[in-house]
Amino acid sequence: MSPPDLIPLNRSEHLYWAGEGHLGPINQPYVLRLSGAVDEALVRQALRELTTAFPRLRAVIEPGPWLDRLRILPDDLAVDQLFEDAYRIEHGVDLDDLDALQTWHSHRLNEPLSLERGLPWRARFLPHPSQPGLLFVVHHIVGDGRSMIQLLCAILGRLNGQAISASPLDSPSMRAAVTPPHAWQWPAAIWRGWRQGRADARAAQGQEVITLAQRRSPRFTTSAIRYHELPCPADAMKQFARAHHSTQNTLMTALVANTFLAPHAANPQAVAALRISVDLRRYYPEGQAPTFGNYVATFTVRARHQPTLAAQIADIERQIQQHLARYERRDHALPLTLYEWLPLIGRRRYSQLIALSKARGTLPALSCHLSNLGSAEFINPKDATVRLQALWPATISTALLLGVLSLNGRQILTIIRQRDEIDDEAITTFLARLDQQFTNVQKSATPAAPTNTASAKSR
């Protein structure tokens, strides 16, 4: 039986489609640098085969009588022609100048894709004598961050001689991951969700969420990207996390939270509100988890001043585990089900709600959205000759976005800001404070030099 060629959008994808234009182009532009001399013709071939293997890469938006849908185009001559428009070689990009590269990357972040006419992705091969680059831009309607990693793994595999396996065209629905499997479980789930929501609201009363915004804009404009290497090798980060009886993700979250809070030590109501993504695939019934698409939800950790880093880590870990337990118990069944129905108001009205929320300042107050990919080494296939030398992921966000990953022993941070609300100088100051947090951790982890008692007494 052949797969369907017309599929519905899920609630996240309806949001992206309604927000397209208001929020900006909701693209995911990833910049890769590759090791060694790479044959451009092989890159072209790999991306064409990728378009065949992943049907959502051949999707266009098709308007419906009420709800728009994705039309999967047949893999034929028309897709060949659209591919020639989507993939090109671009000269003149100085890959060795990180400031120039991040500026060029920012321009690509703000360029829209033609979702109704062309393919929902773009790629630019960037020649270099020893470490060429690849810009790979995929619209968020195609898939989430985990789906992007699947695409990168397929590309690196193909560049190393591996065939690209066909990806299934999964159902886009997230209902099975967020709703109770039995009707009799609904009342308890609704009760728990309502009670937890009330408790969260009471706990947030009087709190002041710390942000980097110097002003509030009534509308979304353009975003900018900043690259940064953290002053802590990946191996050292592992050791620090182990010493604090923590995961690297929780330790990173605690350090980012303390960076926001540090300038506000005199304010007991200061809170760093950090949004964290959760992959819903793990919550599907056994054997039903989808592979490729958009299956992500979020929760918010609210970090307050703590006497020590260990206390901050413990409090953040407690909150993370509480939120994950809520998804496990399906405590968000009612609000997430209501979100499933929200697209029924139509794209135009949905777009108006997004624009009004921004204009009235009613979007949730957040310090940042923190996304930690962890080690990106796994993207390289075993015994690879063409490897990732660097990777800078990015996407549009309604709040300051921090993307963290480790690669080749380095910890890389990509920051995306709304330019009309946060100036570049504020990012520079924030990064200096974040670096200081890492310096403090390294100092605390370094044992003090032994004191020579005899010498000390003679002074």
C-alpha cells in the first residue's frame, strides 16, 4: 500500500504556519564545516537522495477548505527542477572569519522559504580548500530538532559511502503521547493538571523574571545569531557534572540560570525562567512512536537564588523530574488537547492571536529557551573520513534561544536574539558572565596547593 500524499498538520505545525511571517521565517538553518576536501558533486548527490528518502522534504503547503495540509510531491522531474532551485554553490563566504560567518548565517535565518511553491528546504555548498561548509536550511514544518539530526546523520553517512535509508511517513498526531489511553483515566489527569497549574501560579506570584531585553517591541522583527565557545572543554564538563552528582544538561542549566541571576543578587524575587524542550516520542505507546516530524513539547524551569551551585543543581533537577513525571502521567492531557483544537479557528484568526499576544505583551515571560544537544560526535559515522569539524544550529524563537553542543572536545554555544529587543552588547555582557560561571566551577574543582608549613612559619 502506497503512503498518502496529503497529510494533515499537527498542532505545532499549524502554529508554525500561522506564525510564518509574523514571527519571521520559521526556518532551521544549520551551518556545517566538513573535514578535508569534499567532492561537491557528492554533496549534491547526497542531498538529492535525501530528498527521495525523506518524503517530507518534498512537501508543499496545500490550502484546504478550512485547514491547510502538506502535499507530498511525487519524486519526479518537477522535484528535479525544484531541487536545482533549492541547492546551489555559493562563493565568497569567508568560512575562516567567524564574525563574518555568523553575520552571513543571520541573513540566512531571516530569509523566507516558498512553502506553497518550492521545496521546504535550501542548501548552499561553501567551497574551501580544506574544510568546506554546508548551509542546510529546513523549515520547521518539516521536522523538529531531532529530525534535523536524523537528516545530518544521513548526509554525513552518504558522504562516507553509506546508503540513505528511506524514512517512513509517520502520522503527525501527538495525541497518543499526551492523552490517557483509557477514558476512565481522564478525570484524574484533569484534576492533577488543574491542581498543578494552580500551584505553579501561586508559586510564581510576585516573582520577577530576569531577561536581557532592554525594551519591549509590539511586533516581531529580525533575529541575529552569535557564536561562542565556552571556556570549558567537553571532558572537563563531564568531570564537573560527575563531581556535582549531576548530568551535564542539569549543570549547564544551573550555570545559565545563575548567569541571569548574578546581577540581581539584591532582588529576592528574581527568577530565571528557562524553557526546556521535551521529546514526546518516548511517551507514545510501545511500538507506536513516530520517527520523523514534529513531536516536541516544552516546560519551564524557574530558578531562584540559591546559596550554592550544588543547591541550584538540586533544585533544577527536582523541577525537571517533576515536569517529566507530568508528561509520563499525562497530566497535560486537557490543555494539550485544547491546543489540538486551536487550529480549527483557521490560520487567519490563529495568526491574529499570535500578533495580538506580541502587541499586548501577553506572551509568557522567559529568560531564554535552552536547548542542549549534548555531544554531536554521534553524527559522524563510524570510521568516517569526512567528519564534522563544526556545527552551528539555529532557528527562530520568540525568546532568547541558547543552543549548546559539544564537538571535537569543544563546547559550542549558538545564541539567537530578537534584534529589536536585545542589543548585541547585552549578549556580550551575558557571555562574559557565563564564562565567569565556568571559571568559578573550574576553580572550585581545582584542589588547593599544599602549604609548606615550615616556610609559612618563617615568614
